[in-house]
Amino acid sequence: MLKFSSVFRNHPFYSDFIQVKSRLQSHNFVCWLAGGAVRDLYLGRSVYDFDLVTDANTDSIKQIFPEAILVGEAFGVVKIPVKGGVLFDLTTFRKESDYLDGRRPT
């Protein structure tokens, strides 16, 4: 099996991820790949989207990415358009709690 880092660096979205990460880093924020993409890259499965997490709050994200689509702003989630019509979900770190509806933390 290829190493995770090799598979990740060879993914078609990798350069877009680096651009998003660099914009956040230039404002002293972190950016990590999260969710199912991490699992699927590790297992050698196809990955069709990247979900990203950051310590930047929504107001900072809106300033850094004025092109962001504010679909889940109340939950700390925005969509960042990258080339080819691809959208990355970018979510602010949050502390998880109970999921009363099975989907959204209270």
C-alpha cells in the first residue's frame, strides 16, 4: 500500500487544498483535511470531495475568502469554490456535544 502522504499529494484536489491552506496560514490559522476523505485516502478508495477544518472563525473566513458560499454559516461551515467548480467545505473547529436529532450537535 502506498503511504498516505503519497496518495494525498497525488490527489487532483491536493493543489487546491494547498492554496486554501496557504491563505489561512498567511493569517496565522491552521487548515487540515478531515472527515471521510482521510479515511478513504488511507484505504485507497476514491475521494470525491475534501472537507477541511480550521481554527479561523466564520468572520475571519469571510474576510480571507470573500468568494465563500455561506450555506452553513450558523454552524461554522462555508463552502470554498476552487477550480473546476469544485467546492470544499471549510468548518471552524467546534466542541462536539449531544446530537439530539442524530445530525447536528446541540
